[in-house]
Amino acid sequence: MTELFGTNGVRGVVNEDMDSKLALDLAKAMGTWIGAEGAVAVGTDTRISNEMLKEAVSSGLMAVGCDVVDLGEVPTPAIQYYVKKKEYVRLGVAITASHNPPEFNGIKCIGEDGTELTEEMEEEIEDIYFKESFKMVDWSDVGKKRSDDPLDIYKEAIKDKVDIDTIKEAELKVILDCANGAGCYLSPYLLEELGCEVVTLNAQPDGTFPGHNSEPTKENLKDLIELTKKTDADIGIAHDGDADRTIFIDEKGGYIHGDRTLTLVAKKLVEENEGGIVVTPVSSSSSVKDVVEAAGGELIYTAVGSPIVARRMMEEGAIFGGEENGGLIFADHQFCRDAAMTAAQIVEMVAKKGRLSDLMAGLPTYVLEKIGVPCPDELKEELLKELKKEYKDEDHDDADGLKLYYKEGWVLMRPSGTEPKYRLYCEAVDEKVAQRMVAEHQKKLRELIDKADKPS
Ligand code: MG
């Protein structure tokens, strides 16, 4: 288990648990880990504390002999694409806290293949960090720093993957909400170059997030929903703070959950390829499995976390993958979540096939209920063992926590990686059944937590 790195890098409140000392030493550890050969590309989202952390990270890297390429404020997937494409770049660092409130910031490491590092690699970096076994170099070998712009090659790569003529002919009107985040630097221009009429919301970079918090929830996207409906737009598009995830609004103003988009794209790609592998975490809706299998494809479930999905996709030769939060991964583009690529793909689908609400109406529908059940961190592991014993005769999957398959749907119980609780998910064909299943398993969880807490 990593101590500093979570599912998406090291995160914390600036100058409380995420400060320049941590950034400096972590960067020395990263640089020591890759060795002094080659360069490290560093980019940020639009947060106020970005420059402070970027200077510290750059200083740490140069002190152990790495050269630094400063990519400036850019979407995280643009950093990932740059690292993958530029051979002399051995590592990427994204300074971002994605959808967290403005007081947070974070540091995420990207491997030379453009995908987030594995947990084992992060453990190795942490080991160097905690032992302070940094390989400081002589004065004459200190690294150099220069700047580069990753946006053009990234944007062109996305444009290569869609049929621009068809999109142009459809004359689509798109309302785009960039959440004052890193998406401001790319998506308005990309969509315009694809021939859409683009109306932007919150498209000025501002790390105080004056428009709304940078998580694209229905609540946060009220203005986008309203504007999409009122102005007869064809699509509403929203990115999170670092523009790796994207959420869509249909032409009627309907908020489309991320797992619906995941299902729609999975269906399209498996149909086009006449089969293929799709990878998603166990927490995703069964609708993904339904459409993939109906189209002759195969679905593989993994533990929760986009880097886990991305790496499994590479191993299995998957064509597509992603998460229910709007993080979609296109294997023929790059193995990471990519908001701008997802936007381009959906825009192309609407241009070719018609209204987004109609496309969505053709997909299987389930109801998902999600709750948290308090559980002290020290009991989490023991509880999982007990759960596995309790339900050993049920049809199950233990890729992450314990997922149980029933006739009416499924239940997933997994320890939270960030909070002292278990997450309980239930998906069923209707709300009543889902609620009943939640109640039953919540009761069982509480009983087992009590038992583990007071062993007889
Ligand atoms: Mg993000």
C-alpha cells in the first residue's frame, strides 16, 4: 500500500498537507527513481497554488540532474499525450487536484508511456522519499529547464480521430462549460475547428473557480443545463478541473450520467469493430456489460481507479474502457482518461446519428443506489475477510471489495481508500429493489463491523 499516493496521485490542502517542501522532496525522489537521463515534463491545471508547486517540483528534479520541460497550464491528458510522444521525456508530472475544491492541489506522476504509474512504481518513489535517499548531483550536472507547448500535437491527434467534414455539415451548436479549469486552453478551439458553433461558459482560467466547483455534478451544471435547453443547442459539454473527465447534457437539458456515456461509446465501438474487449471497474453499471456482450464483445472488470483500468486495457489489447464518472479511455488515442477526445467523439456521433436524447433512449436502464457505511480504517481488512466468508456461496467477484450478483441486480461493498467507511453500491432494474438491497446489505455490514469491533 502506498502512503502518500492515492488513486490519483498525492493530494491535500495547500500549505497544510500539500506544501512546497513535500513537492520539492517528492520531485527529488521521482528524479532519483528515473535517473538523471532524459527530461521530465511538468504541467498544471489553473489552481492558484500551481506556480508555487511547479517551481518546487522543477527545483527538486533539476537538483537530482533531470531536465525539466515546463508545459504551463494545460489539460492533464495533453501532458500525458506529450510524455507518450516525446522520446526524451521519461516522466510527466501533472500538478492538479482535478475536481477538488480550490484550496486543494496535488501531484500526479505519469510514466513514459503516458499512463499514470502503477502502485508498485509509486511505492518505489515513496521508498526513496521516506528514506531521503536522493541522488543529488554535482553543480555542473544540475538539470536545465525550458518550455514547450503540448496543445497543438494533442489537438491534431484528436482531430485525426473524427470525421470533420460530417461534423461540419451537421452545423451543431454546442454549449461548453470549462469550469474555469484547464479545459479553457483547448476545448473551445478544438470544437470550433471541428466546425461547431461554440458558446462557452466559465471559459476564463481562474483557480478560485468563480463559476462553480470543478466537479461536473448536476448541481454544479445548472447554468449549462439551462443554457443548453433555452438556446436550442444540440449538446452541452462540461469538463472537470483538469479536463480528463467530461459530462454531457442532451438537447432537452437532460443531465447524462457518466456511465450512460460510457455505455453509449462502448456499444458504438464494439459494434464498429464487430467485437473487442472493454475494461471498466466493478462499480460501473451493468448496462455497459449488456451492450458489449450483445454486440459480440467481452467486458473485463477491474478494481476502481482509472490507472488500473488503463493498464489492464494495454495488457488485454482492449479497444475501449473507462469509469462511471465520465472518464473515458480510447485505446487508439492514448491510455488515459481524455475529456476533449470524448467530447469530439460524442459530437461526431450526434452529427452522424442524430439527437443525443434519442441515442441515450436506446440503452438499457438501471437504478444505482450508493451510500457510505462508517467503518474504522483498522477494521476494513478484517471486515472484507468476514464478508467473503459470509457470502462465499453467492455468485461473486472480488476484483475490488466484494461484488455479489443476484437475479434482481448486484451489490458491491468496498472499503473506501480515502475515508473511514465502506462504500455500498446496489444496482437493480427498479428503485424499490435497489433500496431494499441497500437496506439489507447495510444491516449486514453494520452487524459485521460491530462484531469485528467487539470480538467475543
Ligand atoms: Mg480530473
